[in-house]
Amino acid sequence: MLPTPPHHLHNVSAGPEHHKCWPSKMSTMRLTAIPILLLAMAQVHFTPVGNVLTLSAPLDVGFRQMYNLQFTEAHRTFQAYEQSHPEDAMGPASRAAAYLFSEFERLGVLQTELFVNDELFEGRERPEPNPAVRAAFTQAIARSNQRADHALERSPNDRDALLAKVLNLGLEADYLAMVEKRNMAAVSTSKQASKLAERLLRVAPDSYDAYVAIGIENYLLGLKSAPVRWFLRLYGARTDRDEGIRKLELTAEKGHYLLPYARLMLAVAALRDNDRDRARALLANLAQEFPNNTLYRQELAKLQ
């Protein structure tokens, strides 16, 4: 979840994720050299989301509800978890995610057209965020970071605390880029998320959700023009598009809470490469797993 779709997410989002026609810009060039990775992925068997986000773990249930656009239920689930686990930073981090995705849905920023068409995304009207949601979102992140910092004081390598802080930075970057259109602030926050994700992965290499932070930074910024990429590198941003896809794929296949989000981002990547079969497979999987989420069905219908 991160600097976000032109991204994103988010693209991000984002999404997020996040169109009435697929842009041909870049498509002609890429048709002659579609990454081997994407071609190979067309045959990948998807791990069922039900094997990852179970119906028994409270946070899993809440994330399933969130991806299924059942935000009232998700907030209820996350609130109950937060109250019963007052030291766990993932409780309020999950609530922040639900606030962000509900704004994405309300504002329509996860339309894939925004991810695919850079000019449309950059030229869109500035959304009108809900100040109450923004305040609740910010407060949830603050509670989560406070709990995570306390845990890290006791144990500097606490993987759950590190994951919560990575998630918080990614959520904030998505909000800055996709809702407030503060792109440079989003890049800076995304860079922090990526660095912290690397720290987490050194401690816990199997924390595959962390790869989203690195993957989205590389993929989204790697789509920018050469001069823009050069400028972003001066700020320490990573702009390797293919490396971004590889990281997103790790989360899409082995992740946990962010597995569905990574699959949406890979669908965006496939559309940008004019790999409609790959995009169709990813969106069909998401539509089946989350039947209440109309975004997946709408985008899938455009590919039929």
C-alpha cells in the first residue's frame, strides 16, 4: 500500500485499487517485450484467499469484510479486537486500513482506470475527503504507532510491531497520494515504509506483506518518465518497475493481510502491459473471493 497510483496503488489503490478504455500509451512499446514474469504468471495457481484470511482469526475476518466493502462490519470486528488486545498495534492499524479503503470506495479512487491512465489520474479533480474519517484514520495510526513503539522498546525485533508500523506508513502514503494528491509527501512516506519493510524482512523473511511497501514504490515510480525517475532517485526513491512486480508477486502468492491488494496491483500491471488474459485471471479470482466488491466485477466485465 503505497505511493500510490499514478501511480498504488492505489495504485495503491491504488486500487485500492483505483475506465472506459485502456490507454495505448506505453502499450505498443511493451507489447514487444512483455516481462517474462507476467507471461509465466498467467499459469500460476492462486492460493485461495480462504486459506490465508480465515474465518476464525478476528483480524482475518475483519480484512475479509474490508475487501468485501463491508466497512461497518469490518470496523466492528477491528474495534472488538482492539479493545480485547490493548497492546497489539495491529488492531488500530487494521482500523486505519478500513477507514482508508472506505474513503477509496466513497470517492471512487480505486478505479483501475486511474491506475492505468496516468494523465487521467493526474488531471482528476481533487477529491473531497471526509474530515471526520481523516481524523479517525490519523488517530488510529497514532494509537497503532504508540503501541508498536512500546513493543519495540521491549523487543527491538518484534515482527508484529514492525509490520504494524510498515502498514501505517503505507496507509498514510496512500492517503497522501490518492486522496490529498500530495505526491512528494507520499513519496517521502513511501520511502520510509520501504526502508522499515527491509528491516522487518531481515528479522522475519517470511513476513511477505512487507514486500508490498517495496514493490509499490518500485513499480509505480518505475513507470514515470526517465527525467522524473532521475529526480526521484535524488530523494532516495526506488524506481525499478520489474523489481516492483517481483516484490508484489511475493505478497500476491504468500502474503496475508495484503495478499488481495497485491493481486489487484498485479492486475493493474497486467493491464499496463496489455496482458488482458493475466488481468482477467486476477480480477476473476478477486471477484470470486469478494462477491460484494463491485469494482472487481466491473473491471472484469470490461475485459470480457
